[in-house]
Amino acid sequence: MRCMRPLVSVLALVLFASACGGNTTERVLEGTAADIFSGTCATGEGQEVTIYSGRTENLIEPVLDAFSCETGIDVAVRWGDSTQLALLLDEEGDRTPADIFLSRSPGPVGFLEARGLLGTIDDAVLGLVAEENSSATGSWVGFSGRKRVAVYNLDAVTEQELPESIFDLTSEPWRGRVALPATNGSFVDWFTVFRDQFGTDVATQWLDEMVANDAKYYPNNRSIVEAAGRGEVDLGLVNHYYNYQEVAAAGDAHRALNHDFGDGDIGSLLVITAATITRASENTNEANQLLGYLLSEPVQRYFTEETFEYPLAAGVPAAEALPALTALEIGSVDFDALGGGFEETTRIIEASGIANQ
Amino acid sequence: MTSTMPTQKAPPALRGVSLVLAAAFSFPGLYLIWRNISTGADPLGLLTSQRTLAPLWRTLKLAVTVSLSAAIIGTALAWLTMRTDIPLRRTWRTVLPLPLVFPTFIGAAAFIRTLNPGGLANGLFNSIGIEQAPELRGFFGAWFVLTLFTYPYVYLPVAARLQRLPGSLEESARVLGDSAIQSFRRIVLPQIAGAVAAGTLLVFLYTISDFGAVQLMRYDTLTRAIETNYLAQPAVAFALSLLLLVLAAAVVSGERMLGRRTIAPATARSTRPVNYRLGRWKPAAAGFVLLVGALGVGAPMVALIDWASEGLLRASRNGRPLAISSDKVVEAARNTLESSVLAALVAVLAVLPIAFLVGRYRSRIGSVSHAIVIATFALPGILIALALRFWTLRSGFAGDLLFDSKALLIFAYVVRFGSLAMGITLVAVQTVPDRFHDVAATLGANRIRRLRTIDLPLMAPGLLAAVGLVLLSTMKELPISLIIAPLGYPTLTTRIFGSFEDAFVAEAGIMAVVLVAMSATLSWFLVLRRAEHR
């Protein structure tokens, strides 16, 4: 049948393409991973560890390659979106193949902890970070931080205008000029801490006033930084990380900069990315070893030098380009104490009507 | 003209196979119902709350308007490229299906990057006297982007239908004095109505399930409410998803009732299709096709190429090196090609029995199976992924066998996109005249022989269009590719997502350009081969 020939040809192409793949194992690392570990790779003894990672491949894979090379432990990863991976872990329960879950932000970790799906991390690993950067129950440990900042368009906002505090943004001069990633995980986490620190009434009132001041809704940090670069919005509340990436990619052509709120302002909170071990894990030794590795000196250095994040362990100082840290850290807030915190936060954000702005 | 109103009783084997297929496609729906029960969700209670009704209303408003505009644009493009002497017909046939392949999370972002104020097309706008481009956002932005992303759902089936439609009737009509427009309305439209309806239904279902485009356009629909509630209030997310599914099922059933009047052509393949001369309308028609192509494919490509070239230049200027190697791109491209081709072939094979059952016979099993396959398209992909994980964990040995396998991934894609193949395949089945079968049967041809010598050749353009639709859609699929793919089986879309999430725009751009180039090659391949048989 002639008409089926294209299909057969395509299939042949696929089979050919599949046949010419194949991996070779290398004894020494190359590229970024080699900056973390430059020695000869160890021979494995069949140990393995499986990770569900809400942190993305470009940033985390060099670390995992280095770990695998240095220890001989095989690492398998499912890369994905933190929320979706948390849902998957919930669905899989005790039958999950995952030993470790790496989350972009604390929300999904809180969800899993509430469901009792997290195991306990070894004290030796927990002790590698300051007390506020790990869970009191031992269910999670922070391994890097991203700071909340304001990103602003250089041509639309003068330096004198820049706000001291997020509370300034509800005033008339900022009408219609500010963007909020109101439904994004990082904002939801931040708002939950905001409620915890200032009380739900203050936080809710601030958000309602922002809505009344015609704040604009954007779905995530990245889209706000991009819009600020084009001048579509004047200023937005985001993670510090994205503007560094944009500048690294586009240089001066990108017309936006980060601005730090004043010392101690809730607007400059440090939001940690957390590592957890699943309750179902049967490879807890390897999993703890990997978590410890994330907190080791070369890896912490990598996080701050290469990925523009804040280091949390091993005495590594933050890269010079990063703004100084102020006191507030999300780690200082107890997930357990928050209880239904994220659920209530979501309800308040929905009720504010920000998503229609 | 004979009507193919089915009368015969279906063979038991066909009914049995369809039943099994319907069961396979109902996994996500059953999971959703179970989750509504297990979380104590209250979908009916939600229906009376303003917090549900407002986004539901916006969802419906958007879906109806996008369906209308995509139907008109898709049909017009199909007619122009299949029936007229518009310049560069071959090229347009390759290019016009391509908007299907943009993953919306990056496609919509690329649109914004090109067209919005301060964007890449700013200079172009200035040079033609537009000082400030309108900001694409809200209802208008969502309508605009989704129309451009979804018209291929109409274009592909209608183009396939036109290709098999004999020109003799149109020629007679013209001889009798009808204008091109009159003959289109009186002769062509009734013949392609089934294909237009099937495609428009897909546009509607896609629009109500879309999250990527509406969220970037900041238009608050039901899917945003679902997305926000997954972790915070799972019961609400599951209940809202069930509402989506019920809405989809209602619309699908409605379409079936209207769609029963498909008319088979009196003669098939008897003459070459007519080719209208556009004459003085040619510039306008060419301008229209060019505009759709420029907006639907060109605008996002400008931003993607800009991101990609910036990254490549940066690497060559000894700037920060790219975070992906060419090996990784090749690996992801190979996996994308393999999984999408397999999914496309399996999807068409899977819906074929149901299409025969519905198209040839009067069968309740057929109608229900058809509705299940199509309505599933309205579900967010993540729910299909979670549903499959749920079922494989609860099906013992078979589940262990499938767990983390490529077979399960292909199955998930087929469940997600079988709907795309269903409509076109059904139209293809219905357009094979019964008379041919009767004659063939009289001449002693058995069922298999009849299928091979009569049905498949006549249905070929429709089936190829179905393959194309599933292929391009699978290539861009994200949630299933992330959640169900075996560990260590990256696709282009998963790597684009990972890069884009952390603002590695150069890496995301490069891989998106590869994705589009790959799908253009496949699209060209299907178009070219199809053209040879004319």
C-alpha cells in the first residue's frame, strides 16, 4: 500500500536514530562538574539513589555527576515541577522509587510533611546548616537560598524613587506600576511567612491594598523579570535569581536591575530550597550521603558562584555580586507551626482578586 | 448522494475490541471520580459558588470565541491551500500546521517577547507608523494566542477532507453558473462540515484545558484555579477538574447529535479536485495566509531564534558557556522523535475500531467509546499522568512490568491524544461509500481484503492527517513526559521546560528551534508524500 510508505520510512528513521545512540562511561569529569570534583571517578559497588528533583537539570546535574563520580553511587533523576512531583510522591506513597525529593520552594515540602511522606534526615547532615535552615523534626534541610527582591526597569524608575519597604508600594505613586507573581510557589511561601511574622490581618490588608492600587498579576518570577526588561512593568516582586540569569545571557541589553528592600523588611526574605528524604526510601545511607554532599564546600561554592544563589553551609561566603543578606530567612519559620498555612494563604490570595488584575 | 446512516448490526468482535479500548481510555476519568470520592470533594457545591462560576464563565467565553475564529481561519486556510492557485501552496501546507508544536509555556512567552511593548518587533511597528504595540493580555491576548495555536486542529482535517473530495460536483455547479462562493457554500461546505465540526470540537476542548497560554496572558480561567489548588486544597482541584470533564462530555455528546448528518460523496476519487483561479483576489488571499503564517509561526520563531542565537554567539565570544551540550540535544531529539512517532501510530490504530463502529453501525458501545476518547482531551495532562501512576501501582504484576517503561509512556500519550485522531478518523471512515463495500462483497472480497483495497486507500489522507496531529502534539507534551517517562528519558520539551524555568533562555531557545525544525521536516515529509499520490 503506497500511502503507508511515509509511515514506514519515518519508523525506519526512528529505529535508525535509536540504534545510533549509546553512552560511554568516563573516568574523569568534564565541564562544570569537573570544577566540583576533579579527581578520578570511583568504581561503584552497585549502590544507587533515586531523586525527584523540582530543581532543574542545568543547575543540579553537574553536582550529581560530581557526587556519582566521587562516591561511585549511581544517581537516577526524575526532573520536573516541584508541585507536580509532590503530587506524584503523594500518589506513589510507600511504593515510590524516590529516595530524595529536592524542592524549589518550601510549599511542596510542607504538603509532603503534612501527609507524613517524609523520613528523618541524619543529625550529622542537619547539623551542617544553621538551626533555622533545617526542620526541627528533621524532615528537611535547606541547601541554597533565593532572596526576595524588587526587579525594576532602569528607564522607568529613578533611584530616588526606589521603595524602602513593600509597604510603600500601596501608595499612589506606585499605582498600576507593580507586578506580583501572586499564584507562584515562591510568592505563596513568602506570603505565608509574611502572615506568620506580621499577622494575617496585616498581610491580607497589604495584598488588598496592592490590588486596589492596580498591582498587576503575572504567573511567575521569570515572566515579571522579562516584562521589566522590556518596560512593560516598572517594578515587580521576584526572586533575585532570575535577573542575574537574564543579565548573564543578554548583558546590558536587559534593562532591569534588582533592588533590595531595607534591612529587616519582609520584602527581602531569603527563601530556601529544601532537600528531603522520603519515608519509603530504602537507600537512606546513600541519600544522607548525597544530602551531605549538597552541603559540602565545593558544592556550596558552586551554588553561589555558578547559579547566583545563597550558600547555607560550610562557611562559604555569598558571591560578591549578590546583595547582602538581611536577618529574615524563611527557614526561621516552623512548617509545623504553620499547619494549614499554605491552604489559608491560597484562600486569601484567591479572595483578593489579584489573579484578575 | 447516499447517506451513510448506519443500519447494520456491528460484528461482535468489533464491539468487543471497542469496549476494551474504551476501558483503556477511561482510566483518567475513573481516577478523577475516585479522587473526588476519596477527598470528599463537593463538585456540585462548588458550582454554586461565585469563585467557581466566574472563572467557569471566562473559560466558556474564551472557548467559544477561540473555537469560532479557529474554525473560520482553519477552514479558509485549508480551502485556499488545497483548492486555489495561491502562491507557494506546498510550502504553506508544510508551514501552516506548525503552531501545533509550540509548547504553550514557551510559545506564549515568545509571542509576548516579540509582539508586546518594548518587544523584538518594536522597530518593525515603529517603521510602519505604530508607536506603541497593544499589550497582549487578558481575554484578547488569550483569544489571539490560542486562535493561532489551535487553528491547525481544524486546518488539518479539513485539508485532508478536501483532498479526497472529487471536484466533479463543484465543476458541474460552476458550469450551471454558481460563483466560487456559491459552490463553496452549496457543494463544499456540506461535504466538509463533519471535518470542520470535529476539528472545532478539539479546539474547544483544548482551550478549556489550556493552562500555559492563559496564565501567561493573565486571563483567569478554571485551569488556573485547578493549578493553584493542587497542593493547598486537592479536593477543590479534583472537583474543578471533574467539572471540566463533565463539560467536555456534554459538548462532545452535543456535537455527535449534530454531526450524524455527514454525507458521503456520490463518487470518490473519480476526478481530480478543481483548482480555482483567485484572479484579482490573489493578493488579498496570499496576504491573509502570509499574515496567519507570520503571526502563528513567525512571531514566536523570532523570539526563539533571538534567544538561541544570543546563546550561540555568547559561547563563541567566550562568554558563559551553554549549559547544554550537543549530545544532550541529540539525545532529547531522538527520544522525542521515537516516542511521538510511536504514539501517533498507536493512537490512530487504537481509534480505528471505534471509528468503524461509530461510522458504519448503530451502536451504543460505539457512541460511548467515542465520547470517552474525545472528552479525555479536556483533562489537564498532569491528571492523566497521575491517573496512570495510580492504576499501575494497583494492578499487581502487570503494573510492575509497565512501571517506568516506554510502553506506559506511549500508552499515556495515546490516552491524552487519541481524541485528536478520533474525529478525523471517523470522518475518514464515513466518507467511504457503502456502495463500494456492497459491490466488493458481491464480487466475493472478504472483510480484510475490502479493508486493504477499499477502505484504507480512500481513508489514507484522513489517517495521515490524524497521524500528523497526534505527532505534533506529542512532540510538545510536557506533564506526561515529565511524570511518566522512564527515568533518564529526556525529551526536547522536558529539557526546554527545565531550561526555561530557570531562565536559561538561550538553551531553551536552541532546543525549541530544533523542535520546530524537526516537526517541520516531518510535516513536509507527510505533505510531500501525500502530494505524490495525487
